[in-house]
Amino acid sequence: MKHVKFDQPISVFIGFGSSREIESIIDAYDILIEWHGIRDLDHSGAIEVCRKALHGERTGKDAREAFQWFAFNKGILAEDAYSHAAQAFRSNAA
């Protein structure tokens, strides 16, 4: 099993105003396995790509892109999550 670090970490929102830096395939895989949200094609696809990357069948870049796509579609990329929260706050305050 490979422990490949990403070329750049991905910051994801994990709740209650905190974020986590995802720096490797195993970090991404942990988030995906522990996911309590809807398990859809983005989720299962990202798990599969990460699993294959851990076994050397896909690249770390593939795993990073699959995880980033998953995080983006779930709205948990930290910069996107904070942006969405601020936007919702402004809408509710108006």
C-alpha cells in the first residue's frame, strides 16, 4: 500500500467552523470512509480511485482530483464552504 502525499493539500470543512488539511491519499480515503452524508456516484467514484491509488493502480494526482471533485460537489471545500455560509448569512440578514 502506498502512502502518497498530494502535491498540494486540499482544505475541507468538517463542521462547526473547523477545517482539515487533506495531504495524502490515506487522508482523503479516511474522510470518504467516514462520510455520513449521501453516498452517491461522486462518493463511490472517489473511494474507488483512492483505493486503486493506494494499491498503485492509479496515481496520487488521480486520487486528489477525484477527492477534490467529491468535496466540491458536496460543498465541503473549505474556501467554498465558508463562501457559501457567508452568502447564506448575507441573504438571511437582508
